[in-house]
Amino acid sequence: MVPLSSSVAPMASSRSPTTMPTATDAPLITVLIPAYNEAANIPALLARTEEAFRALAVPGELILVDDGSTDGTADQALALQERYPWLRLLRHRRNQGLTAALHHGFRAARGEYVLFLPADLESNPAEDIPKLYRKLCEGYDVVAGWRQGRADGKQFSSAIYNAVTRRLFAVDVHDANWIKGFRREVIESLPPLRSDWHRFILHIAADRGFRVTEVPTNWYPRHAGRSHFGFSRIPISFLDVLVIRFLLTFSQAPMRFFGGLGLASLLISALTFLFLAYLWFFQDHTQKRPIFWTALVLALAGLLLFLVGFLAELIVAQGDRLSELEARLSAVEERASSQPQDDTA
């Protein structure tokens, strides 16, 4: 990731400091927009974001993450950075995907409220930034946009995805894979994101006790360019759903998963051996080798699952110890930085 910064030009006299933030203001809102080959959308995107900042009259910033674009997206943004001093640009040397773009953008965000929007203008920043921000101001920790009037041909696959995730994660939102708004504490509590985990930020936040809600938003046809959605993501998303569900349920108690499977295997193996013993003593003496070997394999599998569970518990315990050590080191560094420095020789 290569951050780009430029000198800040003086603001035009027509801009009131009470309605438009300067580059030196501490932003209250961070609008995070990943972009991949969206050069044609950048001018309208920035203009509508400026309209939202003016309407809210609060200091804000827009972090545009150029995810390895090859159409001049970054150059287009740099050309407009003097006009929009609240624009910050982060660049990836190659396309890394939406999750990596969000991860780097979250780390760079300075606002108390972080809003994620797409660069394709299917979401109108002038409308949706105020909607998400005002909903967060009602006391919610996470707000998801709910697309109204959607007509992009992806409604069926999206409906299946949302139905499955509502069932598995008990998060009552209609559109979990759309624009979102977060309080800063939610962003800081997220684990390192990988794969396509940006789709499950709502579910991770809900699992950690944050209040999640949704707000209806308008959907608009893509302003320019083409969609980067591919159906190859469907099986990947299915696997990611399983991984996230497993981590949220068993990450702190892996023995419950592996030990449960081990107990089930040992129980089935024991019942099978009892059945074979019954046949041997009370029925006939014919050999039941396939059943015998199946029971033996189940017994060995159960023992191995128990071993894996114990090893996973050790890993979790070491991870907890490392987290506690990091927290203590951070506290020591904060205390050291808060103490006055003695500059005498």
C-alpha cells in the first residue's frame, strides 16, 4: 500500500468553514471508498460527497483506496485533490480485492464514524452519507443500507445469501452486503480481515454485542464502467460462511467442536463393537470384517479428534496470553508517552 499526500490548497472563499471541513480539521466522519478501474466515476463521486459534507456541516474526510486500477483512477483523484482537500488517496500496486482495501482503509481512518460506500455510484453519497450518519447518531453501532428498487440482475443470488446469513448468524438485516456505517470502536474491535470477509463485518460486530440496524437507501444504475462481480465468488462465499460461523462459535472453545465429533465417533464405534459382540456370542460366528474395521477406524478417528481439540485449546490459550501481553505493553507505552520528558543533559 502506497499512501499519497499532497499539499493543501487554500479553500475557495465561497466555502464557509462552518459548513466545509479543512484538511487540518479532525474529521468526525470518514467515508471509505475502494475503487478498481472507476476513473469515470471519480468526479461525480467527489462532488456528491462534498454535497453530503455541506449538508451535515461536520468535518469529514474521504479515503479513496485505489485497488490496483489500470485506467487512471488514482491520477483522476490526484488531479482533484487540490479542489477537495479532505480527499486522501491510498494506492495498491496490484488488485488485492475489496477486503484488503477495506482493511487498509480502516487502519487509515481518523473519523469517529466510518462509512463504507462503493465507487460505482449505485449508492448516491449525497443521500446515503447523511442517512448512515444520522442513524448512527441515534445510538446504533452499525448501520447497513437496504437497497430499494434494485435492478442489477443479482437479486436472486443476493436473496439466497442474505437468507442463509440471517439463518446462521441471527442478524436481522435484509441486505448485509451493501453500504455500511460503523462507530470507530466497532472497527477497532474487528479481527484481521482476510479472504472475502468484508461480507461478514455485520455478523462479526453483532456477535460481539454491537447494536446493528438498517436504513432503506435508493439504488441507482451504475454511472460508468462495468461491474466486477463474478459468479465464481458464490462457492467462495459459501466456504467463508462456514469458516466465519465456525470461528464465531468455537474460536474460544475448540474442544467443544472437536471433542463433540470425537465423542460421537467413539460412541458409534462402541455401539458397533457391542453389536458385533452380540452377533459373536448369540447369533453366529461368521466374520463381520467390514463392520469391524469401520468401528476400529471410528475409534481411532475419535481419539485423533480429541487430540486435535487439546492442541487447539493450547493454541487458543497462547493466543489469549499474547493478547493480554500486547494490552499491557500498549498501556505501558501510553503511560510513558503521557509523562513529561526531561530534556536536561
